[in-house]
Amino acid sequence: NAANLSALVYHALPDLNWVGFYFHDGRELVVGPFQGLPACVRIPLGKGVCGAAATQRRTLIVQDVHAFPGHIACDSASNSEVVVPILLADGRLLGVLDLDSPLLNRFDEVDARGLERLVAVFVAAMAATR
């Protein structure tokens, strides 16, 4: 499901250069299925936009990643980013959904709310298959 969802989002939304999942292994975030250039394999909690969103358990929209303290530049072409935490029904962190764009100011609240709904469907589908 994660592989197909990352491909769907990557091809459905304009002006993206990376879409993918990082899953929490109990200690850090580990890259999962994605579309785009090769990515950082491991991200410590609290580091970069992904680690911050995971730690804060809230969606982060970064209009200019170069202004974000501690930004991890996996792809130097990325200029903006949105990261949605993936939380299970009991509140445990499963991981994050990460979208990058080569454009500044690519993402807004409408994108964030839509991606949050998409993540909710993803989590519900996982629960239904258990």
C-alpha cells in the first residue's frame, strides 16, 4: 500500500520531486517506499523536517527548507516540504509521509489537510487487513 500510495501521489500532484514514507523502527525513521531520487536511509527523531514532524506528532509545512534549522538535504533540488505524521489509533507513531518540491512555497494548509485525510485512509486500510 505504501509503495502504491507514494507512486499515486508523486504522479497525481504537480511540482513534486520526492514523495515517500519513513517508518519508525522504535528508535529512528527508516526510509520506506518512495518515488524520486535516492533518499536518506535513516533520520533521527527530532532531526530535519521529518524527524521534527514525527517528534511533534503534527503536520509541518515548510515553505523554504533552507530556512528550516537542521534541514536534511537528501535532494539539493528540494526547496519546500510537507510532512504528515502517521499515527496508529492508539497514538503510536508508525512513521511519516514526506513530500518535497523544487518550488518554494509549494505547499499550503489545503495540501496538508488533504494529505492528512489520505494518511487516515492509509492507516484505516492497514487496520482492516490485520
